[in-house]
Amino acid sequence: AAKAAGKSAYRTCTAELREAAVTRAELIDDLRRAVDERQLHLEFQPIVDLASGEVRSAEALVRWRHPRLGLLPPARFLPLAEETGLIVPIDRWVIHEACRAAATWRDRAPDATVAVNIAAAHLRRPDLIATVSEATAGAGLAPRALTLELTESALIEGSDTVLERLRQLRELGIHIAIDDFGTGYSSLSYLHHIPATELKIDRSFVARLGADARAYATVEMVTQLAGAFDLSVIAEGVETEGQHAAVTAIGCVHGQGWRYGRPTGLADLRAALLPAAPA
Ligand code: C2E
Ligand code: MG
Ligand code: MG
Ligand code: MG
């Protein structure tokens, strides 16, 4: 009986492996066509001013409507995209699409910005600057209406050329946010060199705010640090009233999370950007 069980377990296991392998290869093939065949789209998640509740900007988040598998979140395909280099055309498409979207809400909120996530591989490319300039100019958008979100790990790989590229982007007026701040292994000294304008406190700290004094202290410390470096600070993943009260009390300026709005379509975001009715 043990032998039979072992055998069938073995068969199941190899079948799954084979299926996983095929799926992976197929998925890469499908992903290669996804941009051209217009299967990607963006959702926009509001970023609010904690004091007034007003939506000040939105983060563009990519989704893939796969012809057979349905709607896939970035976690399902971005790792593959990064391994294969397909991330560069995908991110390029995202930048263009996000700028076009932001151009449609300028009438409602002239100062609102749009944030896009940039993969490490893209940051290493000299043509990132041209991509960003073309996308903003093509959409008729001021460069200061665009924020590039970079993770700490993308930034620590940062050679002098990458730093120089970031400085050039800043000179154009582009904003630079450090995403998922606190989850990387970088030393704080890199903050002195990176011309960032915003810190986004990772959701994992915000999630533990009520339960863990160390998480609270971390959010406090990062907020103070941001203040000292003259960076704007955004608390990510604010889901509850308690978390909202805590990040507000700590002094974070901006918040993002389900408490304020889930990632949504362009029409909904435009509606959320409606200027507050005069009192
Ligand atoms: P991220 O940049 O940290 O984006 C925030 C993620 O947290 C999003 O997940 C968002 O839906 C989720 N989120 C926001 N508020 C809450 C909340 O209150 N609770 C919880 N539990 N989650 C919340 P999403 O859209 O699945 O994206 C995951 C990651 O994929 C992003 O993390 C970003 O690193 C990456 N990504 C998304 N779009 C792009 C893209 O166009 N290009 C690149 N290179 N990466 C992208
Ligand atoms: Mg992000
Ligand atoms: Mg983040
Ligand atoms: Mg995150």
C-alpha cells in the first residue's frame, strides 16, 4: 500500500511539474504578445492627503487580461517579465499609458500627479530618459506630473551612471519615490545620494501598527527621517480606521490603501479627483 501511495504521489508530482513547465513557457510566449495585442491595462489607486482626504495623485498598477487564464495580477507575470527582459517594453507601455491617463484628469486636478513603477532593469537603461520625455511630451503633460517609483533594491544596485540618470530625471522635473521603503537591506547612507522626492513606507509596517510597538516606532522613525531629508512621505496599505488614525497621528502627509480606495478604472479615478464643492 505504501508503495502504491508513493507511486501515485510521484505521478501526481511529475504531472504537476510538467504542467507548470508548459504553463511557464506558454506564459512567456503569451506575454511576448500581450503588449501588441492590447491585453494589458492599468488600474489607478488614489493617494490622498491625510489631513484633507483629497486625492492628490494616483499610482498606476498594471494588469493582464490573459485570453485563457483571465485577469492576472502583477505578481503572476512580472517575475517572468523580469527574467525575460519583457519588463522593459511593458514598463515603457505603462509609462506612456499613465501619462495619457494623467492628461485626461488635468482639467479636474491640475496639480495631481501619476506614479508608475519602474523595474530595476529599466533603470539601468540609458533610454529611460528618452522614454519618459517622449511620454510626457506626447501626452502634453508637464514632467513634474509624473513620479517614478523605484524600490530600494533597484536603487542600491545603483552605479554612478544610475545616480546620474536619476539626477537628470530630477532636472527634467520628474518626481522620484522610493517604494516599499524599509524592506530592503540598504544602509541609510544611500539616502544622501539618491535625489528622491518621496518615501513610501511599506505596507508591512502599516499592517502591524496596532499590534506591534516596533512597527509603530519604525513608521515614526521613517516619517521623521523623511522630514529631515525634506521628502514627502506616503503610508502604503492603509486598510483600517485605526491605521489611518495612527499614520495621521505620526505625521505622515499622504496615505494610500483600501481605506481611501482600491485600484480602479480611469473613470472612477477621475470622479474621485473632482474638486471639493465650495463650502
Ligand atoms: P507596489 O508598487 O508596492 O504597489 C502597491 C500594491 O499594494 C498594489 O498591488 C496594490 O493593489 C496593493 N495595495 C494597495 N493598497 C492596499 C491595501 O490597503 N491592502 C493591501 N493588502 N494591498 C494594497 P498590485 O497591484 O498587485 O502590485 C504589486 C506590485 O507589482 C507593486 O507593488 C509593484 O511593485 C509591481 N507593479 C505593479 N504594476 C507595475 C508596473 O506597471 N511596472 C512594474 N515594474 N511593476 C509594477
Ligand atoms: Mg509602487
Ligand atoms: Mg509599494
Ligand atoms: Mg509594496
